[in-house]
Amino acid sequence: MRQLPCLQELRINGCLDEACPEWLHEIASLRRVQAKYLPFAESADVLRECNLDAIEYTMESGDGPIETDGFVLGLERLVVGTPCGNSLRELNIRGNQLGSVPDCLRSLQLQVLCVSETGITALPSWISELPLIFLDLSTNPLLATLPASLHSLTTLRALDVRETNLGGPQIDFSADAETDTTEPTLWIGGDQGPYDGGGSQNIGDCFLEVVRRDSILGPLSRALPALRLRLHEIPCEMREGHDSYKDSGLENNWWHERCGYDWIDPIFYTCDGCRLTSTDGLEAARSAIGMARRARLAWRVVPCSD
Amino acid sequence: MYQTVGSVSNSFCQPLYGNIRRLCIDVAWCAHIPPETGDQFVQLDSATLFGTHDEKTEAQYEEDSRFELPTFLRHLPKLQLLELYKIGIQEFPSWFAALPLKELYVEFACPAENYSGEFLNRNLLDSAWVGDVSCLSRSLELMAFCDCGFGVLDTEGL
């Protein structure tokens, strides 16, 4: 393989017991590496010498992030002061337990960063120093806020916050089976999160949370008009169980404030074969959002006094 | 009469096959495809050959080891992407390196659960072509090896 003069991309997913082969840096044309389930710390020492544009080093258990020995230290060795760190533009470390976004990424020129399912609870304010175009924060159920500095990240075009405490409603099919109703529910993390045996709540039972998210999403979208937000997870029951889903284009419905819809609207999470049977909670949530928006607006407008 | 039918058949097949860009072929069919068939697929740029079992017994691995890539592949002038899905190919033919491939995807089969330890011929679990530096097309830009759940790649040989 090292004698292939045009090789630009190598994907080694679950096929190696050991780290990446040491001679990988000999492939001068190599720009992208995708690896799953490889020992990271050892692989980092190999990859750091490569002039890579993109690295995908992911774990996908489906049960939450996986703790990898020496992952953050390995990441530092990979990118700090190395040829790889200088050239790297895309990094996907989905599924690795981090807790927080590693500081060593701060000095990079990343345009794409995926820290999905990494257990992060907050974003550092320095995230806006990166020239990011796409940021994937999905499946981090303890993530409930975004730093104010994100409003100045004008390069950002796409933000994925599905299955975080910033995401939009979805249909909960497990509740559907029990109650024979189809209502929108909101993914709630924290102690009620999916990894703790919790899950989602009917949107009509969590107005405060709906209003809180609206107070974060709206201003962000106004500050970054070119930004598109992916907020709504489509449950596998809908993806696999409804033919109309395939033609619905739901995956393409990313939200922004001027799109003509609220982020809680069913257009983002229902299709012809799967409609809501009750919208009471949704309408109540919409009213709560409207009141909060008007209150915020009134708070900003200083009335003239005679 | 035969020539007439033949010419009608050709004039029918060329526009039909000549516009096909992608083929997926069950491995069981490969032995029945005449080599010259490839000449009719002048626009074909992507081919997938797929095996029938995700998990294989030693006998199935042995059967795979006798599998030969169909020679019609070498007659496809625009073939750039080849997927080999769950086929335990041991060696590529000598003409394989001359294919104009840019992308090669290989998904290995798994030994049947609780069975791998009982393989008498464990060489069957390793694909010999992985260690043959000369068998791959030098035009390759992407190589992808996919989950097998069992250590298959010998990196010394890569």
C-alpha cells in the first residue's frame, strides 16, 4: 500500500488489532484517515508525522461515549507542533469520552469539528477562534448552553445540536406505544438523560426548558444569519418504519430564524405517515415562547418618558 | 437468421448496457458472466461484488478462497470504484493491478461466532493479497477496509 503514489484516503475500520502502521507517513499523498476502534495513543504517534487534512477517529457503541486510555494526551501529541496539526482542517472524534473540548485544539485551523457523543457539558469560549464551518455537538445530553463568543464565529455555516439540551422536539415512539398518542417530546438531558435511564418529556410539560432553549437559539441565529441549525433527531422508528419519510426530505430541514417556521414546528420532525395526534402541548409551548419573546423585546426597548 | 438476431440483439444491448453506471453482482453469478460482456458496459464506473454470508464457517472460507474475480472486470474501460463485500478473496489475479481503479472498498466476512478458534487452516482468515505490494492498481486514491470483528490485516505485509 505504501507504494501507491496517488493514495489520498485510507479507511481502516475495525480491521487492525494494533495501532496504525508506522510507515503511514511514507505515503506522501495521504490526506484523509478514517479509523474506528484502533488504539489511539499509539496511532497518534504515527499520524502526527502525516500531512493530513482530515482525521476521523471514532467509537460508535450506541450506549454513550467510550473511555479510551490516554486519548486526550494522544490528541495533544497528534496536533501540537506537528505536521499533522499544521495541516489538519477536519477532525471527527465522535464517541470518545472527553467531558470537555480539549484545549490542544485551540491552536488549530479546524474548519470541521465533530465532538458528537463525547460527554461534553459545555463549549469553551475560545471555540470562536477556530475558523469553523461545521460544528457537530450532537448526542451530548448534558450540553445545555453555548458560549456568547459563538455569536462572533461568522465562518460557521452548520451547527448540529440534536440530542442535546439545545435540540428541538421529536416524536417519542416508546410513549406512543403506551398511550396510543403521538405528541412532540423534548430531549431532556441531565439526570433524566438517556444514559441515566431517562429520556424525553412531553413538550407541554417543560415550558421553562422550551423558553430557555428559544432564548439561546434565536439570538444565535440572528447573530449568524448564514448559520443553519440541525435540531431534530429523527427516531429510527420513523426512518425505518415509514415509507413517506424517504420522500419527506426531513434530513434537509435545518432551522434558522428567518426560515418561516419555529424550531418547535412539526415540519422538522413529522412526515405524511407519522403525524401528531395531539398538538395541545405544542400550542401551549408556542404561547410560552411568544410571551417570553415579547417580554425580552419589551425589556430591550426603553420607553420614552414625558 | 442467427446473424440477424445477433445484430438486433447487439443494437438493442449497446444502448441499454452502454448507459449503466453501476452494477451489483451476487458472487454466485460471477462464474457465469462471459468476459466479453464487459465491453458492452462502456460507461460503467462502479461495481459491487457481494457474498451471501456475513459470518462464515471454515468450509465457506475455503469455498471463497477458490473464488476468482470475474475477468469481465478487466474489460470495463471506466471502472473506477470496486466494492468487495464479504468475499474472502485470497489473491487478486495478475490483471487486477492494471484496472483503472481509484477507489477500492473491502468488507471482510467474519468467522461464524464461536467458531474462529476451531479453524484448522487459520491462513484462510488472512487475505494473502494484502501482503502483495504489486497486486493493487497504482491509480488508487482511496482504500477502505471495513469491520470484520476479527484481526485480519497484517500490517507488516501492507
